[in-house]
Amino acid sequence: MQRARDAAAPTGAASSAPARSAFRYHRLNERTGKHVTCQSWAERPGSRDDVGAAGPGPSSRAAAAAAAATAAGPKGMHVGRTPPAAAHCGWPRTRRAGPAPPGAALSAASGGSSDGEGVRAGAPSTPYSLEQTRTLVETAMLAAVSGLAYLLSTILKLETSLGYFLPLPVVLAAMRGGSRAGWRTMSATCFLLVVLLGPLRAASYLWLHGLLAATLGSLWKARCGFWTCIAAGALVRMFGQFAYLLMSSVMMNENMWALMLSNVYNMLDQISASLNISGAPSPLLVSCMVGSLLLVNSLTYNFLVQLVYRMLLGGMGYDLGSVPPLVAKYLYAGAVRRPAVAPAPPPGMQQ
């Protein structure tokens, strides 16, 4: 009998011990910045001997409150499941929240909720709009066309013949997507030519065609005047020619400017001999003559580019600004002006 009572003693102690339930919750690790899953135990209220028909006693209520406080955790924890103590006591269930998904920051930036359900419900917004995507695709395509045109003109030795049409892709990108799109197209073309032809050919395109094309596209998009575009384009082309001359001098290890002055000096000497004029021109006069020739070349080139592109882009539907009456008289001399047709009235309004 004594042995039976001794064997039953642990069983009674175990029956008098409160029953506990396991629950899990998510906690934010401050060191790694990641959510970790932890497990805790809460006493089940209603398993004690002092719980009667009216409900749990004071001790079970205190245990349930302690379990709820443990489940809530410190700042930075997210409750994974409502503890059983709160469920048995009739407390309202806590909103479930799990670890933040990868698009939580993007969803919060787009106006979604910052909690778990708000992140899951809110769809992440796209970083680019449809207009920006279209401009980006057009920039890439026009840059590829520009690089291919310059590659073919270089291989087939047609750069002098196609020089008026090489700026067309960059100008078209600026007219469609704005001045920034034109400059991006020019930059993308230069990077493409670095891969295809090397940095020297890419720099040649930049100085002789790229800067002028981006400048003209920006001016035409801003609807600047006819003579303003010609003057600005002439200055940009002269700057590009001097930069190309300097780059050639460095790469060839020879003073190309002195060589050009020598050729102009010989030309003036021959002109003086044919006119029976004695004396030799001064170096300052020769330098002024070279600068004047470059300026005339730049002005003539930009004037012809203005005429060609106003006819070409005007046929595509782009407006490049006003044209002086004298230039418009000869530019549109053979063009047939169609009269504006009034829209037809609705069927119900016809008599």
C-alpha cells in the first residue's frame, strides 16, 4: 500500500501542475536586421484546480496576462499566432503579421500599408512609367541606328557624303523625347562606337557630329529662331573641329595646326605671285585666314542642315520653329499648299 501511494504521488503532482501550450512569434534581430522565429510556452488558463464554473481564477488570469505580454514581446517583434491563453480568456485576436516581403519598401513608397497584411495586399508599383519606357527604348534603337550609319560611312569612305544625315537619329530622339533624350542618344552612340571602332573613332564622332546633333536637337525642341540655331551650330562645329585637330596632333605626334598654317601660307603665296604682289603675309594674317575659312565652312554647313532638316522633319510632322520669309519663299517654292478642309457636320445636322 505504501508503495502504491509512493507511485501515485508523482502522478498527482503532474496532474496538479498547470498545462502549457506552445506558440511561436517572429522577432527582429537588431544585429543582422532579419526576422527570426522564436518559440515560447504559455500556461493554459482553465487547467488549474481553482478554475470553477464561473471561469478562470485570479492566478490563471495573471498567468494569461503574463503569457500575452510575453507573446507581444519588446519593440520590433511581430506576433505570429495568438497565444492560447488569450483565446481561452475570450480576448480579441491580434492581427497576424509575418516577416516583411522583399517588396515591402516599394509598396510602402507607393502608398500601401506598412504592416504585414498591407504589404501582401498592396501590389508593388513599377519604377518607370509607360512614357519613360517608350523613351528609353527609342533612345536605344536610335543610338544603334546612328552607330551603324557612322560605321558604314567610315568603312565605305562615305563620311563626307553622309555628313548631313549622320545627326538625324540624335535630332529625331530629341524631337520625340526632349533634349535629355537627344543627349542620352548621343552618349549611347559614343559608347557603342567605342566597342565597335575604338575610342579614337568614337571621339571623332563626338567632336564632328555628336555635339552638333545634340545641340541642334535641343534648340529645335525649344523652338529657337532660324539664325540663332545657325549661329549656335556654327560655334559648336568650330569647337568640335579644333578639338578634333588637337586630338589628331596628340595621336600623330605632329603639330597639325602648324601644318595647316603652312598650307594656307603656301596658298596665299601662290595667290600673291599670280597677282604680282610682292611681300609675304604675316603669321597673324594666316591665322585669321584659317579661322575665317573654318567659320565660313561651319556657317554653310549649318545653313544647309537647317534647310534639309526642316523639309525632312516637317514632312514627318515636327515643327522646328519659324523660318524667315525670304528663306521660306525659296524653301517652299515648289510645295503645293492644300487648303484646309472643314470637318463634315454630323449626320443629324445635315439638311
